[in-house]
Amino acid sequence: MSIVLVMLKILLYVLLGVLCLLVVLLMIPVTATVRFRQGVLTLAVRYLFINYQVLPSHKKDDHGGEKAADDPAGQLHTETQQYVANSMETANNSTAVPEENPELTDTSDASMDDFSADASGADEEHTEADPDGQNDVAGGDKSSLADLWHKIRPFLDPTKKAVIALCHRIYIREIEIIYNVRGSDAARVGMLSGAAWAVIGEIMRFLHVVFGKNVEYKEITVYPCFDPDDGADERFGCEITVTPIIIVLIAICFGFNYLKERLTSKE
């Protein structure tokens, strides 16, 4: 009996150690770096000393090297060309026109007459039962909307609280916006530069409302360029940092709030 107690105690210590290690790992923040530069979108995720590049994705070729992922636009263009070529070949080969069969034509005409008679009878029955013809559709739409509302209603309040809590725990740093406004007309360049600043101002206001004080900017510049060779290197990007344990706690709170909302709605 004492041996069994010792083994259970050791197993309990092991489980507690694994749980503590998991909690410590979840308390280490994860940082995602998003950059758009020279028409290329890059996304890299960093956790401790581990760096993983998500975009642009690379895959191993037959010789063990890395190569870029296949271009979906080029593949779609190739498939479209092949489809057009096959269609033209089929059209050229199908030169013979089949002769009409009078028996099949008579049969199809009779079938159409029967179908028209059945449709007329169904319309008369529907008119007698429902002169407006809208009761079934309106009733079905109302009942479906009511069922949908009862299904999504318990999710609304917990989802709102979870989203607000998550946004207040996300940190956006190193925001960088470098944009060139090019043109030969000075008035047009000035007008477009003002519009660009207005859009950037709305973006900054949105980030402040959603994420609060957890937003830091590195550089935001709009360059008016009258010469095609002038201007800076255009780039957009930021770093997004979040702690995984915060997401876990928010998910747990979401579950409790959802159950509470369901129990309250049933009462």
C-alpha cells in the first residue's frame, strides 16, 4: 500500500511540474511581425529564440533546396488557356448537326402541355388558399429569423466582453507607414497628399479607440514626389505582441459568460 501511495505522489509531482512549465511557457509573449515592402508581404512569428516565417511560404524541392510556392494566378491563367484551347478544338470537331426526330418532338410537346396544365391547377389551388401568396414565405422568414436570433443571442454579450478584453491586451508597436504621392501637377500632388494624411489619421484614431494606449509608432511619412525618381522606399508594417495565457484566460471567461447567459435566457 505504501508503494502505491509513493507512486501516486510521484505522479502528482510530475503533473504539477508539467502544469507549472506549461503556465510559464504561456506567460512568454508571442510577437508577429508584418511587413509590406516592394510589393511583397512578409509575416514572421517569434517565440523565445524560435523564428518562423509564415509569408512568403517556401517549400522543399526535389533536390532539398527551398523554392517559392506556386503562383496561383499563373496556374489559373494556364488552366484558362488550356480550357479555351479545348473548347475551340471541340467546336471545330462538332460540325455535324443531328437531325430532329419527330416522335421525340411530339412527346416533348405533350409533356410540356401536361406540365402547363399541372402548373395552372397548382396556381388555382394556391390562389384559393392564399390570395396574396405571401403568408407561407413571410411566416417562414419570420420563424427562421427568430430561430437564428435565439441561437446567436447567448453569444453576443460574452463575445463583446471577450473581444474588448483581448484588444486591451494586444500591443501594436513599431508601426511604420512610408508612402509616396507621385505626380507632375503640384496641385494634384498636394491634394492627394492631404487625402493620404486624412486616411492615415482615421487609421490612427481607429487603433487608439480599439487598442487604447497599447499602440506605438515608429515612423509615419507621406512624401510628395514630383519626379518619378524621387521618393523614399515605400513600406508598411508593425509588430503585434500578445501573451498566450491572456488568450486562455479570456477563453475561459468566455465559456463562463456563455453558460451564464444561457442559464439566464432559459429562466
